[in-house]
Amino acid sequence: MNDVIYSVNGPVVTVRGTRSFSMMEMVYVGDAGLIGEVISVTNEKTTIQVYEDTTGVRVGEPVKGSGAPLSATLGPGIMQNIFDGIERPLADIAAQSGAFIATGVRASSLPVDKKWDVTVLVKVGDYVHGGDFIASCPETSIITHRSMVPPNLSGSVVWTAENGQYTVTDPICRIRLDDGREETLYLAQKWPIRMPRPVRGRHSIDRPLITGQRVIDTLFPIAKGGAAAVPGGFGTGKTMTQHQLAKWCDADIIVYVGCGERGNEMTQVLDEFSELEDPKSGKPMTERTVLIANTSNMPVAAREASIYTGITLAEYYRDMGYDVAMMADSTSRWAEALREISGRLEEMPAEEGFPAYLPSRLAAFYERAGCVDTLAGGEGSISVIGAVSPQGSDFSEPVTQNTKRFVRCFLALDKSLAYARHYPAINWTISYSEYYEDLDPYYEKNIGPDFCRLRGRMLGLLSEENKLMEIVKLIGSDVLPDSQKVTLEIARVIRVGFLQQNAFHKNDTYVPLEKQMWMMDAIMHLYDRAAALCEAGVPVSAMSAAGLFDRLIKVKYEIPNDRVQMFGDVEKELDRVCDELLAKQKAAAPQKE
Amino acid sequence: MAMEYLGLDEINGPLVALDGVEGAGYEEMVRLRTADGERLGRVIALEGSRAVVQVFSGTSGLSLDGVSTRFSGKPMELALAPEIVGRIFNGAGEPIDGLGSVYPEKFADVNGSAINPVSRAYPRNYIRTGISSIDTLITLIRGQKLPIFSGSGMSHNRLAAQIVRQARISEEEGANFGIVFCAMGVTKDVADYFRRSFEESGALNRVTMFVNLSSDPIIERILTPRCALTAAEYLAFEQNMHILVIMTDMTSYAEALRELSSSKGEIPGRKGYPGYLYSDFASLYERAGVIKGRGGSVTQIPILTMPNDDITHPIPDLTGYITEGQIVLDRYLDQQGIYPPISVLPSLSRLMKDGIGEGFTRADHADVANQLFASYAKVSDARGLASVIGEEELSASDKLYLSFGDRFEREFLGQGADTDRTIDQSLDLGWHLLSILPREELERLDEKLLDEHYGKH
């Protein structure tokens, strides 16, 4: 009852000699009622991490328990919203405290006044299980929200509301549990953020998350339900890559977590997404997006929580049967928040000051991704794409290394590519995707039987170029035989014409798989022709002069996404130039002899 | 809180501890009275009735008995009024220019609070520095934080002074432009250099200076940027001024933080810096920005000297992760006598893409910048090759790149400390240099632009 603060050290507060708190319970700290969470309980003292700035908090101020773990409120109104790390809507905070965030602001996560156009999906007498849909409402013009029975409840319906207009606090139905108690269900429910929401089972991964980014879709695909990491030093374009994925990937729902990143970047996401149209529905991108913004100068404990809040929201929409993609930018900031709090708790540090439980926390987070059979009997998936910001751009640091163990797709961003303004700066020699096997059948069936073969040839050429470049660096390219020069030229076409993608060009920012396939086909076709020309004695310099290679590099800007048949014309044009070169060579050759 | 505590229970480095304290708040301001005056301090940890206080001006001369301590009940606050423009303060925000104290219009907590991301306006307009390499390739945007990564002995101070001298925003807003200068742990000479150069350029009456010299106490150094940014926020968001904050040297600041952290007995992170260095930096850098519905803006140019020129050192590394780009100075260029010695390839302005082009600078700006980056990147390949096989053996196109590279460095980068170029002059010079290269090498420019500009400047 009379629990008071004993000590304050940054975001860590302790209470002495109390037994009234339970682990992970949410508490209100001090006269201002700052939100905190119990992180350790001993006979002697209870330790609390506080999600707000503790400036001004005094010893002796009260600490009140809430009786429940830190939970996310899940219901209609999440989409289009922007929350802080513990699911408080930032717009409401701004309305209460102005442009600068004050402490102790209480704001309900979901709009309480907004009435939703609810269709009730159950009737009296139905027996419902956890996860079953009880009502649906259009949350935005493209997302239908399905309210569910909380996963841990089941019983028979004894009363339902009529279809109509309801807020998140109006009762929708009442069920009688097996033990005879009655429980009222609402549009919204609560779920502890640190606990994965239950599912019926996991099933295997077989569909790619189509991103429209050539280097990802073609070379290093991410699966729906998969986990990918995007590590890179500063200035290599991590955030840009995350933004591109959030804009263009073919998930139904995007959960974007800005975890310890820049304030201006979040503003940019807000601005850009409201202007952009979802390619599938033509509606503003924000209608399928929820943002969680805990910028680097917002309290560090809330940064730690933001990742869990994000994945809990993602799981909620997955349970409705949606494909959800979650971007976490950046997981390193989250790990640093763990380290900071661990330091304040005076725990024994492991590598580089990070706590010893860093790998298990990372694993627990990435394992919440997956393709599942939901409790309601449908299918849903969560794909997680986590940015990693390695200290000193050194990929051997603990966060990158541990992340690598738990993700199957590794998109390494490279400083030297970024310096040369090659974007996306994904390094093709150290990146990898383990999803080839799972996804190849999909590509072969839906895109083209040649897709995987072409990709293999392209990767082969790139690695050959890599080898040749070592020689070129030593002695220059002039001394190479023409056949190897062709390889270099084609590799350049692949790098500049295929891997480089301009996020600001309307034809290039998003490229459908079919066009990617056509581009690969055209490049490999040119390679075959150029190799044949080379054999016939046509010098590479003549091919370059005829513009064979540069022609294909510029193609990506010229052919709109909806007119891929134009590639046929391009190939014909290239064939014609090749034929001319060959004819010229033949005409010249006999004279030499 | 009128209660006064007599005596201290522990003195350790810059920290003192008092037992039997009641009702002290975390981060509250504390006044310690001694026989020869008053010192300021701040509560940094509370445990039961024990309060740990860091003393801003150091603990030398303090004794356990000769001190009486009063808790103010408030966090550290700075007195603010429009008249602070043109004044000089010490690191704790007290005037040191002999003009008396500020008659405060209001007080503000120097720790500030985070700008709500939904209240931010995305920065879109640029600040012209008159320096070709910055304006063209690493454009500074209002509301941005763009650090200069330098090394000891390089000309970062000269560059900062030149930026202050030449920085302009568009004409109609020119009157509302101000500078907040924050010196942390700089030598007396450097502080004088800045004061003199502001004076000579007539900028002094729009500069607010916060000066903590290298001989001043380190605790005060931790407060200096907070005072400076509080002043900047006040001028920007309440007086509607466009404020450029120059902070030098962040390395001294971080070292002060490390010193304090180790005297508190905290677990060190990388290279002995505290684990919260990132969050601490962020609490400073993130105070740059533009707020919806308010007139002004806070733009930051923090300067840091990379220890041993190492960009992966925690200070530049963590800074780079928070700031929106960086301007990197290069020792090789510096030794070549090129000023400003900006190494353009690792330099970057993240916000530039939305603040340039038609309506801001010039329609061809983005493309020219891209092409200059791409072409200059090839120069280093050609130079690498030349160092192995000799310049004579290079192909004709590689030779052109070499001469492009040399002229780019001498003419475009090395404009000198007294040249103030308009954006048109800089872009035209860019075109002039690009025209050294064969037209088909310019992959990033489309035909229309090439027709219009190639070989025409």
C-alpha cells in the first residue's frame, strides 16, 4: 500500500522492503505517475525501469501497482496511428503537452470516442474459442478489422449487440466460460507485450515477400514469415532501405518501429507515406501502416519496450489472417538500451558491455516472426526486417554476430558502395539468403521456369568479376583478354543496370518480379551474344562503341512497369546491333587473311 | 525547499555525497556555500536518504565540514530573454562579458525535452554557406544536424568561422538569423580566434556565446551544450529566429562525460566511454529541428576531432548514427594546401535531397551532385592504378579522370577562406569541371541536361 521510492538512478528506480509487486508488472512511479515496469523483485528491493524522464523524481514519492503486466491495447484505431514505445498516441501527447513531450501524460492507446461500423459475427448459443472472430469493422478503407476472443478464453455466447456503431469500450458480446463465469468482450483487448500471442501451429515458408527491389527479390529474397537483417554503418542507407521496403513490399500491414533513431526521419516517414499510394489499392500508404516512434532522445526504457510493442501489434493483425511486415530500425539501439539498463542495474557485462542475455533476447524477438495457422483457423504471417547499426561498421560486433544466428537473410550494406552512390548499397559478395530452397518453386511456377537459372548465372558472373577485379587493380584492365573484358562489361551492366536502383525514379523505385525477370533475361541474352561476337573476333571496344552495354544500362528508366513487352523490342534492337558488328567483322576479316 | 544541510559525508572527484537528505529530486540543482563563495551542483543519484551531487566547478577546496548545501527543488534552469543575443556566458550559463546578469523573461530547464515526432516539420529549406563543396554536395538544411569530423591540427575552426561569416538564408528572413556558439574544452586561443573572427565579420552582434575553456571544470563542460541548446531553442521556437548552433569540440565533451562516469564507478562500454554515450549524444543532437507552426529553426554543426583520425572511434561513430550526415575533413588534402580540405566521398547530407532543386537551389542540382560524386569516386580508382603501373601506362580515359580529380580538388574544393560563392557559381563550376570528361562517361546525367550544360560553362 505504502510503497515509496528508495533510490533513483537514471531510468532505474527501486522500492525497498515490499512484496506487493509482481515481475513485469506495470507501475505508476512518483507524484507525476510516470509509467514503469518491474524488472526484478527480491526480498530486499523491487527494481523498476521507468519509461519516462525521471528528472525531478524524489525519494519517498509513492509507487502504485497496476496489477497487470505492461500490455498493448489491441483494437480498431491502430492503423494510421503513430505511437511512442509504450503505445501512447503521439498526437494525443502533443495535444496535451505541446510540441515538447512532457512526463506523466496519460493517453489512451486507441481513440475512445470514435464509433466504428461494426458487424457482429457471432450469435447467441455459439461456442467460441480464443482467437475466433466476434465482430468486424472497416478500420481504414483497405483494412477490415476483425475483433477476436482473447486467446486464453473460450465459452458459449450468451448475449450479443446488434450490428451498428460502437466505440472500443462498448460491449459487443458476453460469453459464459466453462467454469460458469461470464465475460464481456469488446472490440479491443489487451495483451502483455513481452509474451508471444499463441497460434495453432507454424507452417513452412513458401511465398516470397515481394519488395520490388531487384537486388532483394532476385538475389537475396526474403520470405513471408521470414526474418532478415540489414546491417550497415552510418550513411550506408539502412533507413532508406527500410523505407523502400515499407513502401513497396506486398504485405497487407506494415508495422514500422523507429527505435532510437532520428526525429526528422520519423517526420519524413509520416510525410512521405501520407503522400504515397499503395500500389494495390491506390489508397494512401498510411492506411495500412502503423508507426512506432521512439526517437533516440526519448526515454531509453521505452526504446527497449518499443520493439515488443511493435511485434505485439504485428501478431494481432497476423491473427486476423493478414501478412504483416515489421521493420525495426534499429535493433542495435534496442540492444544498447538493454545494455544501458543492465549497466544501471550493475549486472555483470559480457562482450562489449552488453548483458549476457543479449543473444536470448534477440532470438526471442526474431522467433516471433513466422508463417502460422491462426487460432481462428486462417493463415497469417509476420516478416521481420531488422536494421543493425554495427559500431564502427565492424560486423564482428556482438549485435551483428548474434543477429546473424537468428535470421536467414542477411543484407549487408557496404560503405564503399555507398560512397560511390551505388544504392541500394547491398554488398552481393557477403550478403546471403537461405530462403532459395523454400522459394525457388514459387519463382519457377509464378514468374518463369528460367528465373532461378538466370539468377545463378548472374551471381556466377558477379563473383567472377570480383576475382577479375583483383587482377585489374594490380595491372589495369587493358591487359585482360577480350573474353574476360566481356565478363567485366556484362558485370558492369548487372551492377549499374540491375543492382543499382533509383528510389526517386518513377519507373525504377518499384519493379515487379516479371520485369526483373525480363531484365535478367535481356542481360544474359546480351552476354551470350557478346561472348559469341568475341569468339568471332569482334573487339570489345567495338561493342562498347556501338553502345551495346550502355543501351541496356539505361533500359531500366525507359520501360514502364506495365509495358514489359518492350523488352522484346530491346532484345531485337541489341540483336540487330550485334548482327551488324558481326557482318562488319566478317567483311573485314577476309582482307586480313 | 529552505532546508540547509551542513557538512558533507563524502568527496570523490567531482562528486560529493550527503546523508540524511529528505525530499531531494533527481537532477535537481544544488547550491553549495563555502567560505569563499557559492558553487552549483546537480543531484545525479538518490539512494534512501543519501544524495550524490556533482559539483560543476569542481570539488577542490571543499572540506567535509566547511560546506552548507541547499537543494533548490528545481532542475538546472537558464535565464532567458531576447537580450541574450550578442552576450557571452560561461559553461553554466552565467554571463562573463562584464555586462551584468540577464533580466530574465523566463527560465527553462537546460535538459530540455524531446520534440514530439508528430510536431516536427520535415526540414526543407537550405542554408547557403558560400562553400562550393558544402552547398553543392553536402547541402546544409535548416533544422539539420550536420557535424564536421576533423582531426587535431586541421582547419575545422577556420571552416566553422567561415560558415558563420558566410551563412545566409533567403533575403526576406535574413534579419532573423542568429548564431549560438558553444565552446567545450577549447583552448583560450581557439576561443579568442572565434571571438575575433566574429568581430571582424561583424557577426558578433548576432552571436550568443557559451564558453567552457579546456582549463574550466569538466562538469561545467557537460552543462555547456545543454545551456547553449536551451538558448537556441528559446530563440528559435519562441523568438522565431533561425539559429545555427556551432558546437566545438564534441570530443572534449565526450571525454568529460567519460571522466564523470568513471568517477561515479559506472560500468564502462567501448573504450571506457559510458554505455549511455549514444543516448547522451542523442539528447543533444536531437534538439535540432523545425516545429510545425513555429517560425524558427535550430540547425547544428557540431565539430569533433577524431582521435587518431579514426572514423570508427566511438565518438564519431555514435555521432554519425545520430546526425543527418557528416562533413569529413581529410588530412591528405589539408597537407596539399587545399582549403577547406573536405573529403567528399565519405561526406553526406541526408536531408539534402528534399531541400534542393527547383524552388530551392537549381533544377539540375541533384543530378550534378550525383555525377560529381560518381566521377570523383572513379578518380581514386584511377589514382590507385596509377600508383601501381605508373601514370604513363594509364588509358586515355583514366588520364582524363586524373586531371579531373586534380582540378576538382584545386578549383572546386580548394576555394580558400575568402571566397564566397553563390549556388549558381558552384553549380556552373561543377559543370565546367565535368566537361573535362567525355560526355558518355557522365552516366548519371540525362541527355537534356547534357545538351543544356555540357561544355557550356
